[in-house]
Amino acid sequence: MEKFTVGFSSEVTKDLKKKIIDSIKIKNIFFKQININKNKKELLKNLVVLDIFITKYYNIPNEFFLLKNKLKFLQLTTSDYSFLDLNKFNRYAIKVANNGGANSVSVAEHIFLLMLSVNRNFIKQFITKKKKWNNLKSKNIELFGKKIGILGMGNAGLELAKRCVSFGMIVSYFDTSRLSINFEKKLRIKFTRVKEIFKTSDIISLNMSLNKKSENLINLKLLSSMKKNSLIINTSRGKILKEKNLYKILKRKKISAAIDVYEKEPLPFNSKLRNLENIIMTPHCGPSRETVDKLSNNIASNIQSVYLRKNTKRLKGII
């Protein structure tokens, strides 16, 4: 068999790269580091010899597709593929996969952390450690019986829905692809239009992928229609919820927000959102230690499937 080469983009972390390589015991698979910051001519020279390319956000130059190349499979280490022209990859018979839901459980748990932190006034009461007694028990709010609207019923959305139901919450969701009615009944969730979700929910969680339709989807009109004292959470992509609109609605003190993703990351120090009391902000930290393990296993499995020319249905996260 001819040489089979897997390339790691220089943006892939050393830890993830090591875990993937350690998981693969096939001698005929060779690994190559691809420095995406090299000049285009040198970069293309390195890319055309690859059978598989693993990257996070690097978009392969158009010139690559016009050259004689071996590429069979593009593996992303993130769930986001909004920066790719999938039609182009399909045209050249190159399969593409994202992280295969490796971070879905962790993100769902992070959303619960944010929900509980806001509803239980965690930040305000944490000052007990600083020898201050700020008991807000009369203002703490239970999750039980509250209505949550989940926008985006992918891997993370499904994991979140399961946990919300177990907490006794009433779950509505919207997705461009509706689940089967039997599955909705089994999970105890209800398909609902976006406008209705914003009008009726106590909590709204954004779990959508970023694309042309979802970018800036959550506008000021939708935010203004939210119930008083409701909460919006964004752990998906910053560009789905325009920050200037979020700032405007939060300034009115009608709703609260909990945000893990931003239009620009890291979040600029001069962001006006930092000055507001009714927002909790975390630094895009939804994934976990277990996420890296699941991701490395997914990618190692995909590499072996492509190498052995197995059915593409075996590939995890295939797009």
C-alpha cells in the first residue's frame, strides 16, 4: 500500500495531536505537521501530499483544488463548519467531519452551570468567602417547572433537553430539521416556532450552528419580546446574537444573560457588556478534559476508517 499521510494543522493543540497519534497503531500511517502560516506556495506543497487533513478553523485555499492532490478527508476539531464551502468539498469528493459531538455533554453541563448561577444568585452570594453575608434565599429561583426554549437540537441541544426534563422543566425547541413526533413524545419536548419560544420561555438557550441563516438571527425585536426576568444563554457562536443588541436590552434590566461565546474572542477589555450587572460571562470554556479524550477517539476512529476504506457511515461527525 502506498504511503498514507495525515496532516495536523499548526493550530491543533499538542495534547490533542499526541492523543490521536498514540491511539493509532497502524505502521503505514504517517503524520505530518502543517504550518498554516508559511507562504502559500510552500503550504500548498505540503497539503497536496495529504490523505487526511486535521484542522480547527483553517480554510484550504482555492488553488489547492486545482492541483493534483490525494486528499480524501477533512477532519475538523470543532463543531463549527460555517467557514467552509461544503459544496466545493463535495464537488471534489472530499468527505468532511466535525468533532462528532465530542463536547455535547460538557456544553450541556456548562449551560446548567450558567442557569443555576443566575437563578440561584450564585455570584452575588459567593462573597461569603470574603467574610460578607449576603443571603438572597428569597430571590433564588428553582428550575423546576420553568419553561426553557432550546434553539438548535443538535448533539448539545439533545443532551441539554434530557437534563432539563430530568429537572422537571418544560422543554420547547426549534430546529430547521424537526425531530420525529415519536421521539419528541419519548423525550417529552415540544416543537415550537422561534417567535413563540421568545415570548413564552423563562430561559432560552442558543445551541445553533453558525451559517448565513443563523448569523445575527437573534435581533433586538426578538430580545424585546422576552418575558420579564427571563434569561438568555449563548454557548453556540457569538455572531448568532449581536452584542450591541444584547447590550441594549440588558441596559433596560428586563432580562438577564449568560454568555460563553462572543463576536470577537478573546472578548475585548473595552466591551460594554463587562459593565453590566445582569450578565454572567465565561471565556468560551464549555468543553472539558473529557472533551479532548472523546474528540481524539472520534478522530482516531475516522482516520482508521478512511485508511481501511470503510463505509463513510462509520465516520463520526460526517457533514
